[in-house]
Amino acid sequence: MNTPDNGVRPSDGSVVALVPAAGRGVRLGGSIPKAFVTVGGTPMVRLAVEGLIASGAVDRIIVMVSTELVDSAVALLPPSDSVHVVVGGAERIDSVRAGIAAAPDAAYFLVHDAARALTPPALIARVAAELRTGHRAVIPGLPVTDTIKSVDAAGAVTGTPHRAQLRAIQTPQGFAADLLRSAYAAEGIPATDDAGLVEKLGIEVRTIPGDPLAFKITTPLDLLLANAVLDGASVGRAVTP
Ligand code: CTP
Ligand code: MG
């Protein structure tokens, strides 16, 4: 069912988390796909799934991995009837599309990168709660600390957006399920996140405050930071050994 407005209506229905984990991790440069690299001794994809479970806000979790890693993923994820593994695709967008197809019954989707392995469960719960109040597209974001400039192909600066108006966007990104399905059906111009596809439909996307711990583990420096966080005492979340 598609509703034409962005009106705020309380709503019920099942929340399905889609966890893209089918990337190779080229920028991390490891010998195994990034989602299977361990942080504090636990594979990132498992940490991400544990965070979703700990949020108490998710009814079902669908993890997308590459074909050859389906069995490994099933073996390392928490054994649960609510956790499923499906085959992802060549690009992240293809992996998310595979997850959407595997959940025709969802009322809401939370799309959450495996690479954001330390995301606090409370942030996940906040995104889901905001969806349940009737907002149809909800994404967490943090103010940026660097000045951001746009540049042309030769590297010449073409503009400096006002920093106060910028947010660095994280996951989970939450959507009314019909909206995300429409966004993926209408997909044309590439977008670097799921909300970008929804924006192209002209639908309002709401931001809520993100969390520094929801950073994406992309480079070796990020992995170092993530391991240091789990080594420290003030992580603020429980991690299953
Ligand atoms: N992802 C996916 N399917 C792809 C590509 C990426 O499911 N074909 C997932 C990754 O596994 C990751 C998330 O999307 O959890 C965010 O992508 P990114 O951080 O770019 O991870 P990778 O694509 O693995 O890393 P890189 O771009 O450095 O290769
Ligand atoms: Mg990538």
C-alpha cells in the first residue's frame, strides 16, 4: 500500500532489518571479506546482528552475503529463527534489493551495514521508534567536523557548503516498507545510500542524532579504532564472546 503524504500516523507492523554484508572490503585490504573480519575477536557481521537483536526493536534480520560465504555466515551468526542469510549482489544496492525481495511481509525496514559493527542498540531502537510514530524515512546523522568542499574533476574547488547544514549519515536507515520498495523499483541514478533513492521520489527524509560509535569500519585505521573501543571499558554495549 502506498500513501501519498508524509503525515505522522502511529503504526504497527513487523520490523525487518536488512544487513548488507556482501562487500569485499577493498579499502580495508584484508584477506577475507570485511564483514567476516573480527573486531575484539568477533566477526563484524555477528556484532552488527547482535546489536540489532539487543535493540529489542527488530522482529527479523536478513543478512546478505556473497554466495560462497552463506554457509560460513549461518555458522557464525546467533542461532535464531529470526535470523536469515540470503545471497547479496555485486553492488551494495543489489544486496539490499535481494534483502527486500526476501521480506515481502515487512511493514518497516531498517537497512544496517555490517560494517557499522559497534552501533549502539539504543540508536537502532530510536530509529525504529521514530518510524513507528509515522515518519516514513528516518536516518541517523552527526554534524561534520571537517569543512567539506565540492571539487571538479581536476580537483578545483567549486563550492563550500555551510557546515552547519551538513550531516554525516549513518545506519540503520529506517523506512516504511512500501516506500523502500517503491524507491528500489524506481531506481535510476545511482545513490550512495538508501535514503538517497527515497529522496529522488520527493519524499521527506527525517534525520535524528546519530552516534559516534555507529561509524563505518572502512579503512585499517577504522579497524584499529574499533578494536581499541572494544578493548576499552566505556563501550556502553554488551558484546557476546
Ligand atoms: N555491501 C554489500 N554488497 C556489496 C557491497 C557492499 O552487502 N556488493 C555491504 C558491505 O558488506 C558493508 C556495507 O555494504 O557492510 C557498506 O559497504 P562498504 O563499507 O563500502 O563495504 P565494502 O564494499 O565491503 O568495502 P569496500 O567498498 O572498501 O570494498
Ligand atoms: Mg563498498
